[in-house]
Amino acid sequence: MQIRFEKKLEPSRKMLFATPILAVILTMILGAIVFSILGYDGLGAVREIFLTPLTNSLKWQDLAVKAAPLIIIGVGLSIGYRANVWNIGAEGQYIAGGLAATGMALLTHNMSGWYLLPLMGIAGMLGGMAWVFLPALLRTKLKVNEILTSLMLTYVAIQLLNYLIFGPWKSPTSFGQPQTVLFNDWQILPYIIKGTIVQAGAPIAVLIAIMAWLIMSKSVFGFQVRTVGSAPNAARYGGFSENKTIWLVLLISGGLAGLAGMLEVAGPFNRMVPQFPAGYGFTAIIVAFLGRLHPIGVLIAGVVLAITFVGGEVAQTTIGLPNAAVGLFQAMMLFLLLAGDVLVRYNIKIIRARRA
Amino acid sequence: MSIDLTIAIIITMVGASTPLLLAALGELVVEKSGVLNLGVEGMMLTGAVVGFAVTYTTGNPWLGILAAGFAGACVSMIFAFLTLSLFANQVATGLALTIFGAGFSALFGQAFTGKPIKLFKSIFPDYLTDHPILRVFFDHSPLVYFSLFMVFAVSYFLYKTRAGLVLRAVGENDHSAHSIGYSVIKVRYGAVGFGGMMAGIGGACFPLLLTPQWVEGLTGGRGWIALALVVFSAWKPTRLLAGAYLFGLIATMEVYAKAAGGGFRIIPSELWASLPYLATILVLVLISLRHKMSSSAPACLGKPFIPSN
């Protein structure tokens, strides 16, 4: 018996939609088996991580809070990945955005007015863009691989964060804790529904996904990004500048990651703290792929990954599953999705050996 | 600078360079076969936690290293299967491997937090390792000599053996290699497995050679720096050695600058800690200024191979 792969003339649209769902289901099955082998309550782990956040309505607000940054960063990354530009340093741009927004908040701490939050938002986006500026410059001018440069700068961003909150930005009233002062009332995101923890980040995330969808499907820019990514020669022939596209997609993904940083620091945290880098920038890479690099897909995938985060916390308290297990589930999901890609692009033929 | 301090710096530098050198040597062979595995960081973390666990439970660092190499090779097979047998995107799969390694090591390592092991020190007699001058040659972990031996071994394999020639041919022109009867996929499976083993052993250097305890995410991006080193070396093992020691020196400067005090105090420790990452970017820039990267990179790097029949 022999297995042969034959390339399909066109990628299967049916499989393109089916494989992410298949990957999530297989992750649950495989996860239950693997964690049972590791000596945990495997079925319980899958139930708590994937189902409890959905069935328990008290957890829905947590989902909205966790999904927002994942979606905002994921949308930006997916646009870049479409163009074959691999920004994997979104975590650094998220931190830089959070720091820039914090800087603006500290600068305007004595002021009041509705305009403070938009100012912080702009600062956040500029911070994220600044952090992606060097990778973009080096990629377009010198063809230096953006994967390594964007990732290296993430570690630098973490050091910058530590320097600022252990040093010049440390609150004088925090009893030695490395953190900034609390933001004032005008610098904190408003709550959307009274009595919940859902702040303006969640609706902004939905809005960004819808806007990105319209831009990517209806505008020339969307077409340009897709062409540069899938057919660079045709793009060049068609007059699309590759370098301009790289600049744009990197600035967009950096700016959105920065905005996500601002929304986190002005939202759930209300100040800059050492726990600020929570790995959203890395998880958003999985979100982008699971969402098939499509803004609406990213929206759904962001919620799925948020479920695993919230469910991980549930599983930690109810069945004592270490929080790190979530990362393993997420990685498994991405592996299975990538394995499923073969079904999108190839026909699999099983050939039985015939006797001569 | 006194001779004692110089020797101490050299010994620290060599130690700090060894994990980078091992992981980068493995990745060099992988890339020579035409495959780009971005999962080095994940494989290092896997090796680090397995190496620690086995050393802690058996008390035998040799077993720890063997287990780390085996574990690294095992997880690299996930990458190999997805990219070589199922033609998955190499960049995305490599990233997934890093996320996997981070999750696996964090989960598996929790049980070992706060537990001490002994550093895997030199096996030479005391009169050599304590000698004020000679210790520069003898006061190293066996892992250091292993890494130096591997520089020679990889170099010899790639350029002086038939198998090495086949591996390079597969990386330079996969379809030609296939048409004259070599199995591109098998060669690449072997190369990826070797890369996984080396990254696993490199990861085990962190608890065995540098800090004798388990800390989550202890590799701190060294796997990515190893990837940059391969580019820096222009895919030549001997230049890799120079590059790895240069980075080891930069990492060592942080330690000694803090201890030296004086003028060094003005520079915040966070800047020292950022230096290896900034230096990596600088090195990538210098290389692309010097010569076109594409000229020395294996021609089939990162491209999937789909047999035509």
C-alpha cells in the first residue's frame, strides 16, 4: 500500500473552513488522552478548559476581556501573514504600546477630559509602530529577516518595561512595589455594561475585525496584500510595490498590537505592572492561523483561544490542573491545524499494491 | 585587568556560549539540508526540562544529557512529519514547535521548581582545574569539549564525507538529488532529528552548566539567537564557533560589569540584559551589508519538496 498526495488545482474551500473546526475537536480528543496518560484527569481537563467557560454564564465576561487583545493583535498579524510578512514580535509591540500609553497617562495625570483616552490610544498605536519600525526598515532596505529582528525586540521591550517601572516610573506611594501610580478616572476605559468587567476593549475588537474584513475584501489595498503574498511576481508586474506593502502591513500589525497594549493598561490593569506581558502577542499567532488569516475567522478564533485561557483558570481551581497545560493545548491545536492543511491543498490517494 | 580575572571571564564566556553553539550547529545541518526549523527555542526548552528531570532523579548528568538529546530529537519529529510528510508551512510549524516546547517545559517543570541539582563540572583532576593558568584549558564541563568536538565533526561530515555531500546536494537542488536516486525526505528527516538532538543537549546546558535549577523559560530566547548565528556564520561550522563565543562574551559582560561597578554602574542592568538581543540585530545588519545573504544560503532553504512521481 502506498499513500500519494496529488496537488489540487485549487485549494478546497470546504476544507479551509472544516479543518479549523476539526483541529479544535481533535485537540479535545487527543488532549483528553495525552493528559490521562500524564496522570491528570484528562476528560475533566477538556471539560473544564473547553466547555465550562461556555456553559457557565458567569464566565462570559471573562471571555470578552481575554478575547479582545487576542482579536486586535490577531487581525493585525493575519494581514501581515497574508502578505508573507512574518511579524512574530507582536508581544514586544504590545508592551511598547502599553508603555507609550502609560507615558501619556503619566504626562496628563493632572488633567481631566474625554480626550485623554484617545490621546493614550494614539500613543499606544505609535508605540507599537515604533517597535516595528526597525524590523520594517531593515527588511525593506537591507532584506534582513523580520522574524528574528521583531522577536529580538520583544526581549528588549521587556527589559525597557522593567527599567521604567523599577526606576523612573515607580510610584512613590506603592511601598516599594514596582508599578506606576493608578491612572485617573478619565484615563480608565469605561465599562460597557454596568456591573460587569467588560470594558470598551471588547466592542473595539469587534469593530476592528469588521473594518479589517471590509478593507481586505473590498479595497485595492486588500487585493495588493493578497497578491504580494501569493504571487509576488504578478504583484510586481501589476505595479504594486513590495516594499510599500511590507511597510504598511508591519505598521498596521504593530499599531494594532500597540493599541491592544493601551486597552489592556487602561482597562483591566489601570496602571503599568510587571505582569503586563501576558503572552497575548504570541497566542495571537495561533489566533491568526486558526482564523485562517481572515478577519472574521480571527474574531471567532480569538474567542476560542480566550475560552482555553478562561477554562485553564477554571481547571486550575477545580481539578488542580497546572496553568501551563493551556499552552500545551494551544500548541496541539496549531499542530493539528497545520497537519490538516494537507487536506486543503492535496488529494490523498491510497494505492494498493497490485500483483503483477 | 589581572590574569585571574581574564581567565575567569574566558571560562564564563565559554560556558555561556556552549548552549548556543550546540543548538546552532544542529540547526546549521538542518538548514544545509534545505529545511528551516524555527522551533529551536522549543526544542531547547524541551531538552532543558528533560535533562534537568533525569539528572535530578538519577543524579547522573550523563544520563540527563542523553535524555535531553533524545527528547529534542523526539519533538523535532513532530516538525519533520508535518513539514516533510504533510508539506505544512515550515515557518508556522516551527513557531508551533516553540509554543509547544514552552508549554511542555512549563507543565513538566513545575514539579521541579526550587529543587537543586549539581552543576556538571570538569572531570579533570583538581590540580589541573585549580591551577591558576592551566584551568583555562581544564576547568570546563564535558559539555564544552563535546561542543568543540562537534564543530569539528560537523565540519568533517559536511565537507569530507559522501553522506555530507548528499545532504548538501539535497539542500542545494532537491529535484536533482531526487532524480539521481537519493531520498530527499529521508535525508531531511535525519537532518531535522540531528538538529533536534543538538538543540535538546544545548537546552540541557542551561541547568547543567549555567544555573543548577529549573526556571520556567530559562533559555530566554537563546534558541532564536542560535538561528541568527547560523545566518551570521554563512552556514560554516568554524565561523559558527567564533560567532557563538562572541555572543557568550556579550552575555558575560553583563555579569562582570555589575561586579566591576564604577563607571559601569551608570548603565542600567536592563540595558546590559538587552545587549545580546540588540547585538543579534546589529550582526544581522552587518551581514546583509557585507554580502548578499542569498549567495551563501542553501538554495532550497525553507521550500517544501514534493516528489514529482
